[in-house]
Amino acid sequence: MQRWSALLLLSVALACQADRIGPRPPINHEISIAAANDDGPPSSFPTGSDTYRTGVFTGTGPHKLSCTSTSDGGRECSGYLRSDVDKTLLDTRLQIPPGTGPFPLVALIHGYAGSKNSSSDIADRLRADGYAILRYSTRGFGDSWGQVNLADLHAEIGDLRSMIAQVVDEPDFDLNPEAVAVAGASYGGGHSWLALVQPTFSTPKKNTVQIKAVIPIAPWSDLLYSLLPNGRPSNSLDGLGGLKLSYVNGLYGSGIRRNPARPYPNYPDYLVAWHAYINTTEPSAVDPIWGSITDGLTLGRSIWWQEDFWRSVSAGLRIPVFQVQGFTDDLFPLPEAKRMLLALQYVAPGYPITSYFGDLGHPRARNQQAEVDYVLDLIEPWLAYYLKGQGDSPVPAIYASRTDEAFNPDHVLRFTDWTQMSSSAITQDWTGTLTPLVNPATCITSGVFWDPFVGIADGELQPYVATPPPSDTGACSLSTFSFAASSDLTIIGQPTVTLDATVIGHRIQLNVRLIDVGDGAERLITRGTVTRDAGLGVDIGATQIVIPTYGNYWLVPAGHTVRLEISNVDSPYITPSREPSSTIITGVHLRIPTR
């Protein structure tokens, strides 16, 4: 089976000058969906403009799907369809199962830099379950025309609705427009979430399409936070964080199409310009170019920041969600799923959302075949109920699988509420004046041995099979703290690090890594980062800083040592801050949720 990344990774190309600006609709302040705590959706929303480009390099030629019979009595239909967004030709495949319809439809969207040929294994499995499967190369990828707009609501999500509408309007395909699901990993997972912004829509032939379920696998829910994490998962706009440097640049390169049949750049100018800008400047909330970047990543490409979506949930929208997120995914980590789980349940208690957390997703996840199959075995009856009305009504659940071992289904936990994940916690404290952290550090590659992207040249979602190299202990601007596990220690959830510190400088980035040391090996359990910015010319001064980690479900055996590393450099994973600072730490508090 082509692991999840038969669906390719998301490139993180970002942008600056706009070819088209989509105005933000006025906000209705009469309806409040703000939560009284961090579990709810955003309490306020950006009011800027999205940036995207359509209407160029749309392609010429026929637009129709031609069908051939398959050996089992079904059909496979391929060709080009023109998107109603701007008439761009998209390379499309529709697989129809044997038997008689109307057939439920699953739109299966590929990963970044993939094509309609991606995820054939998953498509074949779902088709065997009686679903028609729609796959197409998103604009700018595969053999499709157009340019990449990074899953923009106005471009790619408009394409998604158009492709679904065109195939359900064809009577010969015999599809059920009222039984449609959207699924995909990474880039396709972002599409899946954003499909909920308009889950019901009319086709050119006046059919009504109803998206009845979505399956986002290893996706983002807030693209700004996933690419520039600031340590405040519920509010990525509260001071911009450091850029995930190795992912952004490695994946940006992997998404550049080199196809002689499409002799034009598949990235629009604004993405190219933004990519150059984020590599050369410090993130800034007052810089207008950074403002256009943050507006584009939030308003245009993140379900978390869609005010209309949260209003519809508050008004009764209940589209079932089965989300899959990796404890060991350093591109789109656990917070991308947690924020949606808690906010949906806050706004709509009992919301039909099921979550699976395990060793799946982008590197460093291993994507073991046994675990992939286990998750698909969970998804199939869930999907059958919502699209075909078969089986019992699913009970919303949370699954968590250990990541320190080969996948073992007996070690998968199932519970119904996030608060049930951990049953206790341990704490460790270190006090006294500790080694100062000085930025800029001379050893700017201090985190290179723990970078998840290093050595992955093709952008595919490959299993992480190498033994992690030694830690960078002894590198400059690094403090370490350790304790021994006197008995087996089961970490589950998100450890947090709290620092008492005095900071000279207006902006700092602090990074932490939690490492399992024992049996001659060192293994990364989890990591985290936080950025604080007091404003130009203002020292942060004496403060308490909380650094959340991404989290994990991991067993530290008795006799192993748990090492905490604190640094203002975790490069090349995170771009080091360009702003000078000195941080004196006088106290460290580590809290680890356990079970």
C-alpha cells in the first residue's frame, strides 16, 4: 500500500503581490460564538483580504470523460473537465464500481505535488466497498492546467465543488448527489476540512450536492500555525512564530513542476515572492507584506479561521468528521486536530467527530502498514453508515496509539473525551541561575540531528526507519535537564515546560525537545516552540514563559533517562530568530501527563 503519502506532502510556498484580491465579507457582530476559554473557536477573526490567482494558463482541448469497462463489471472514466472557477482544464479520473446505482461518491484528493494517480490503493479499497471514486490532479499539478494556489477557498476548493458537480450531473454515471464524502491526506486533508465551508451546493443541472462526511488525514486546520507556530495553538495571530524552515524550502522545491507539456511556471508570482520574503525577513505583525501572508494563510486556506463555518456549526451544522493526526508528525502535529476537536465539541456538544492519533503523517512518522490498515478498518464502517446508511450509528471516539514501538492494536486506547486521555501527571523542577541563552547563536544548526525533513529529498511521505543520531548536547545556546525513570513512565498528551526568565531583547524564540535516553540510543519523544514579542525597542524583561509541546503517547522504560533540552535555536527545523536577545533562566518546571 502506498502509505498515506501516496498522497504527497504539502509544499509551503507563500506569497506577496496579489493577482486577485478577495474582499472579506462584513462581520455580523450580533452572533457570538466566542468561548470563555481556549477550548472554543476564535473569539475574533481577521478582517483582511485573501490572495489568489486564477484565469491564466487554463488550457485548451476537449473536456469530457471517456469510459472503459473494468474486469469486474465496473467502469473507469478519464479525461479533462473544465472547472467552473475559471475554465481551467483539470485531469480527472472517475472509478465506478460494478452493480447498479445510484452510487455514493468519495472525492479523494491527493497530497501536495501529487496527481490523480496518487492513492490508488485507498481508491481501490473504497471502490470495492461500493463507492464511486473521484480523483483529479489539482490545478498546477500532474497533467492539469492552471497554477497552484495552495488549497485556496476561491480556487482549489471551488474546483472541488465544480468537479463533484460535473460528475453527479452526468446521468450515465448514476451517482447519488446526496451521499458525497471528501477525503485526503496532507494537502488533500486541508481540502477535506475546507469542504465544510460550503457542504451543500447546486450543480449546473440543478442537482443539490450534500457533503455528508469528511476524512482529513494528516491535515492542517490552521495553516499559519502549522507553518509558523508561536506556541499559542488557539491564536496563531497573537504574534507570529518562527518558520518551519526545512519543510518550507524542501517542499517548495518538490512542488515545482517540470513538465514540457506545461511550459509555464506552476507557481503564481505571489507565491514565489512570498516564499522569498519569508526566507529573508523576520515575521512581523506590522509589516504589510507579512499581513498579506497571514491573511492568505488564515482567511483563504484555514478552516479554523472561517467565521461562516463556525456560525453554521453554532446554527446546527453537523457534518461528521473522522480526523487522523500524527503524534510524530512535525509538519502538521497534534494541535491541528486538537483545536478542531475541542472547539467543535464546545460549540456543539456531541458533535459527530472521531479522532485517531498515532504514528502516522509526515516525517518523523513511520506510517507502518499495520497501523494504516487498522485506521482504514475503523474508517470503513464509519463511512458506510454516513454515506450508505449501513450499520449502527457511530459513537464519537478518540483513539490513541503508542509510537515508541512497532504498531500493536492491543495498545490502542479508546475514550470519548479529551480529558480522559491522561489520568495523572508527574512534574520536575530545576532552580537556580542557569546557562544564559544568547541569540543570535554561533551554532545556528544546533537542531540539525533532530530535523524531520533532513535526508528526505523527494517530498514523499516515507517511513522514518533510521536510528536518530545523537543529540546536539554541547552546542551553544542550549541548556539540558534530566531525570531518571525509576519505573515505566507512560507519557500521553502534551508535556509543557514553564520557565522563569529575564529576557533582554524585544523578541525571543524558545524551543524545547524531550528525549528518551537509554539502551545506547536517544529518541525524540516530542518538541515544542514559543515566540514572544514585546514590540520594537521594548525589553521583554522578567516573565514566565509556557512552552507547550506537540505531545505523544510514549512509554519510557524504567532505567531510561528523560532529557529536556531548551534552546533558542532548533534549526533547520525552525528558522532562528534574527533579533538579538539574552535569556537568563532561573527556574524550569516540566509537567508530563501520564497514564
